Amino acid sequence: MKYKIECKSILLQKALENFLVEYLDENGTVISDEDGDIIIGRDIKKPFNKSQLLIQLESIKQNHQIKEKIEKSLQIDIENLDNLDNKSDESFEKKLDKLIDNFAKDLKTLIKEKYGKK
């Protein structure tokens, strides 16, 4: 994962840049001490060393991937439910059409029997 560091604290900014030098990218996930995708103090516990930081970032990455998988799964489940609703609607409509056709046929037969024999 690539990261962009935007900290108000110059000391924190330099420490993070030093620890994450091989992961830095201008378009990366923002790590900040105030606002950002990952916030030091909220998402990353202080104090930390390089290995603790990398472990915490890996954990955040895994949680993010799990969240994405769950959201995808939920989206697929919602689409499947919509498809089931559509299928049951189609099935209902077909049953209704069949009943109406049978009713019309029976009604015509009854009318013919009543008035057709004269």
C-alpha cells in the first residue's frame, strides 16, 4: 500500500516519512495527525517504532480488505434478492395471467351454453 504523510507536527511528519520511505506516494492513503484516511492517535496507537507502525498499517489494510469483501458480498446478496423479487413477480404475473385466461375461457363456455343453444 502507498501512503502520503500530512502531519501538523514536523517531528511526526519526519518520523513517518523516515519509517515509510519505500511506501510514500503523492496519491497514496493519507496518514495524518489531524485529518486523513489514517489518523495517528486514533488508528495508529502512539508511541510506536517502525515495526509497530508497519504492523498497525498492515492490520488496517487487512481490515479494509475484509470490509470491501463484506460490502461486495452484501451488494451481491442485495442483487440476488432483487432478482428473486423479480422472479417471484414474474411467477405471480404468469399465474395471474393463466388464471385470467382460464376464467375468460370458462366464462365464454358458460355464455355459449346459456345463450348458444337457442
